[in-house]
Amino acid sequence: MKQDILNYPVILTEYTDDGHYYVVTSPNIPGMVTDGKNLTEALTHAEDAMATMLDGIDYPAVQDPKLWKLKDNQLVTWVTVNMTKWLTQHDQ
């Protein structure tokens, strides 16, 4: 049985080149990219993007973020996704 609550590390990149915004990616979930105009919005969008990408597939193993090489404008944080709640809200 699949877990309902998933925790994945993500890379949060801060940009100031065209306004101030954040981009969220995760090496654990290739192709997952989202953004937000502030931290709260970026992480909320990340939760939805992760759930969308993980819906219907085997969940990838969590990689150790200590092994990731980050740039000066990046940091690692964790995003929790409740797949049961997300699927219910999206009529899956």
C-alpha cells in the first residue's frame, strides 16, 4: 500500500533579476518546476506540483539532499504532500 503522507526535499531558488520571486525544483521528481512571488506561495505551489507529478506513479525514493550542490541563491527545504487529501480535493 502506498503512503498517504510524502515528504520530499526541494531546492528553493531565489531570483531578483525580474522582480523578486522563487522557483522550486526537486531532483527527486524530474521535471517538477514551479514558482511563487513569495516563500509561502512557492511552497504551496510545490505541494500541488509534486502531487500532480506523483499521482498514479510509484513514488521515487528520497535522495539525500546533503549530496546536492547548491548555488548561493539556493537552499533546501522539505515539502509534505498528503496524497489522500490532494486526490480527494481533485476528484481522483
